[in-house]
Amino acid sequence: MKKLPILVVLLISIISISIVSGTFALYTVTLDNLAEGSVVAKEFILLEDGEDTFEKDVKIAPGETVEWEFAIKNYDGTAISETAMDLDIKIDVKAADGKQAIEPLKVSVVNDSEQNVGEVTGVGLIEIDDEFVLAEEGQSHTYKVIIEWPSNDEIDANYAGNGFGTALSVTVTGTQK
């Protein structure tokens, strides 16, 4: 009879161990390469388009006009800027180094649509806001700078000679929209 309680205890122990190990069993499932990705920087291109026609020490007299052009683009060969871009164009008109400015000079800027987009008389800063919209094709903008010396017989002689000169410099900043 002693064998029966030992057998019952053994059966109860086996059943208990089976229930406990089933409860504590760990199930593992691995999903390989569920998601994968990467990022690459967009192209952001702002370059001079061709060569500007600006020159140094061009002589001008009352009644004369000088015209220069510069152009910018948002592509380089087959690579095109992949973002829209705000353009901040500044043309600084100031006295040339070691000279006094030719105060009667009128400097105007015309865009490629022949619209006057800024002007100054004497010295000052011409600021132009433009843009390159997001497009699949490269874009270019050309600007013409017109320097006029309107004749005024009463003051023209005051600006004659080598002691007078006006310098222009252009800077362009492109900012992603």
C-alpha cells in the first residue's frame, strides 16, 4: 500500500511540473528585415551662369551709359537643385577704393522680364528678392545692371577726373524654402 501513495505523489508531481513548465515556456518569433530605409541629401545648387560682363575701371562721362550682366542658375550639368530656393541678391554701390563716389550716377537693375527691380542714385544698396521654384528642369535668371550718368551742366565738372569713381559688387544668397 505504500506504493500507491508514492505513485500518486509521483503522478501529481509529473502533472504539476508539466503544467508549470508549459506556463513558463517562452515562444520566440523573429521577423527579419521587417522594415529598412535610408536617407540621402538633396541637391542644393546655386551657381553663376556663364560669366558676368562686369569690368573694372571702365571710364564714363556725363550723358553716357554702361551696361553689365550677370546670371545665376540652379543646376550643374545634369544635377538640378531638388529644393525650391529663395534668392537674396544685393548690389552694393559705393565709392571705389581711394576715390569719392560719382554722386549723379544712377544704377538700375532689370530682370530677364525687362522689369526694373531696383535702383539707387549715388551710393547705396540695391536688394532684390527672387526665387527658383521647385521644377524638374534647371532654371536660370539673368540681370542687367545699367549705370547712367545723366548730364547736368551745372554739376558735371564737380565729378571730373581721377579722384572720382564708383564700385559695384554683387552677392547672391540662396536659401532653401
